[in-house]
Amino acid sequence: MITATSATETSNPAKRKYPKKHNHYGFRDFFHFDPDRGTIVDWNDSHNLLTTEDFIIGLVEGLEEEVGDASAVTMYTIGCEWGQKDAFFFEKWFEKEFDRGMRQTNLLFLLETWWWPFTSQGWGRWEVDMGDRKQGFMFINIFDSAVARTLGDVGKPVCHLYAGLFAGFFTELVRKQLSCIEIQCYSMGETYCKFLVGGQDRIDAAAFWLNEGATAKDIEKRLRSGELRR
């Protein structure tokens, strides 16, 4: 399921009836299907599109056919723009719903509130590891990635859209340029996907280690010990 933001007045009947309801992630509450208009609007007034796995396969394989190895960069760039725009959209609906600014809110609560709609829309569950935040990087685990689940075991990372999304969103959140790389993927035979978010120096180091055959655990250990590629 893919979403695009809308600034119109809410057309979700459940939200009109209970505008301050926070536990609204049940399917019938979060989504409003309007067959007359042919629209699907969620609680935050985003217009949604239902897509099949064939759409994801067609998107990925189509890009690979058109631009070859640059398809990964293309998907990452799309994700970055999406994440940046969604950060502004999220700030508006978060402050409206909770009557407080994002930066006056507990960070973990803020992040869980941001990702819950993505879970409802089919993008998968997540875990955020903030233990290394003071060192300038963090890890994100995604369970049941829509892209990786669809493509299956192809022996390489495929969730470039997610990586871009995280880079774009967190760049706007912390107001500092950040990048992201997937260091473990369900499509590599792993049980879940793992992403590293941080400055470009750490992302470059992780990319180098990955190409040298390092595992996600190896990369975590090297980063936490302060090692960077010489």
C-alpha cells in the first residue's frame, strides 16, 4: 500500500466522530473506503493506493531494465524525497492530534507514532535501537518488509526505498544531513532487515565492509569500537 499526502479536511467518518482518539490503528478505523469516489483515505488524511506484489516486482525489475545498477540509487532517491515530505506532513498531524510540538515530545514515543501508520499500511513492523545515538548513528530493524517479502531470496539487499525513507525523515527530524544503508536483508536469507542511519562517513565505511563480506554483526561491532575504513 502506497500513500500520498492530502491537505483537505478529513473525510474519515471515524475521525470526525472521535477526533482525539489515539488508538485508531484498527483496519476499519484507520482507513475509510469511499466506493462512490473511488478513494481510500486514512486517519491522517493521506490518500492511499492498494497495490499488488506484481506492482512491486514490476517497479523493481522495470527500473533495473531501464537503468541497470543505478536502479538502487534511483529507489533510494525516491525514498529520500518521500521521507523529507513525510516529515513535514507528520509534524503537522502530530501537533494537531497531540497539541504539542515534536521537539517537546519523548523521542521514542514520537518515532513509534510516526511509524504506526506505515505498519497499518503494510510496510512492516520496526524496532529502533537508539543505544548508539550519542555516537552519531542508530540501527533500525524492519520485520516483513513489503519489498523484500515480495522479491524473496535474491541474495542481495533490496530495500533501497526504505533506506531512502529513513535518511530523508531523520535528516529533517534532527536537522542534520544523514544517510542510510541496509546492512542485512530478508532477501539475503535473513529473518529481518537491518538498516544503519548515520553520517556519510559511517555509511561509506559500512558499504565498504559489506562489499568485503562483513555481516551486520561485524559492522555493528566495528562501528561501536570507533573503527572507520582507513
